[in-house]
Amino acid sequence: MLTKSGSKAMLAALVGLLFGGTTVSAQFVPWTTYLDFETGIECGVINAANAELVVLSATGELVIITGRDTILGGTFVDDNLSVFIGCDADLNCFPAGFIDYDFDGDGELSLWWMALNGTVFDIDEFTGEPLATDFLPFDFFGTPCDPCVLWDDQDACFVEDDVVIIIDDGNDNSDGVSVSLCGMGVPASFGMTMIGLMFMGLTQRSRRLR
């Protein structure tokens, strides 16, 4: 049974599906999230020493989301979470460490871009290249997990009763990266039927309360 807040959330989702927007669940956001099977923690933010990044699901490229969202061209993250830089169209690349979970200074698990010796990479602010450091994950505190906190287009992430809903309205409203999401094909007749049924249910409920 839908509560009042639940009805509002579903209505927003259906309107998004029908009128130019696409409401998508967590697995359909522009970035990839990674699950730590031992703890059940799932994060999308990848921490470097001086920046936060995400991996674009569509291309495997890294995007800096600290400040203005900026794609690091020529980067690629494979299914094993190995990172490559200097990639050409044929994916001829140079290896540049890996991404993995580790504990930060607060004792919280978070994702890190690390060298083979476990130190955290720094990002060159001019070239975007990874630079070696002596820092380890536990040298950092308050590391983020959810990309919605840093993603430029905050219209893409809004909170309804503590549930994050991701919407792509097809418009580029940010000054940063423009990402096109794959749509969810839902027939308009189905959506209109669902809205009609919801409206009838809410109307009947209001009548019962009078």
C-alpha cells in the first residue's frame, strides 16, 4: 500500500518517464558503482590524493568531479579495475595502477586510485596525469562515496524522503561534462494507465477521509 510520500515518489517517476525525462535506478546512473562483497558497501567515487573521480559506465573513462566535471581523455578502467592512460582508439594504453577499496583515516571503506605499492595517486592539475605520492588511504579523512554529492548537474540527483532518485531530462544544464543516458523504453499507454490508477486511488482515499 502506498503512503502519501510513496505516492508522490511514484508520480514523479512516472511523469519523468512520460514527459521527456528518464527516471533510472542506481545501476543506470552515468557512472559505475562498485560493490565490496565482504561488507556490502557500494561506492562510485574514486579518491585520489587531491581529487575525486568516477568511471563513466558508457566508455570506461575517468571523470574528475572535484570542481567542474572533467573527462580525462585517453583513460580507461577495465573490468578488473586496472587503470590505463594514453589510450588511443584501439585501446593501446599504458598501465597506471588500479582501483580498490581500502580504509581511510576514519576507518571507513572507500575507493582509491592507487599505485602497485598501495600509495594513492595525485592528479596533475594541468595534464590530468597520475603522479606518485607517499600517501596511503588512511592518511585521508571524510572521503566521499556517493557521486551525487559532487556531480555538477544537481538536477540529476534529488532527494525524496531520503531516497535518491536519478533523472536525466535530456538537457545539458551544467557547465561540465554532458552525459547521455540510455533511456528506459516504457509505452506511453502503460504510463498513463498507471498515473490514472494512482489518481483514482488517491481520490478514493480522500473521499474516505471526508
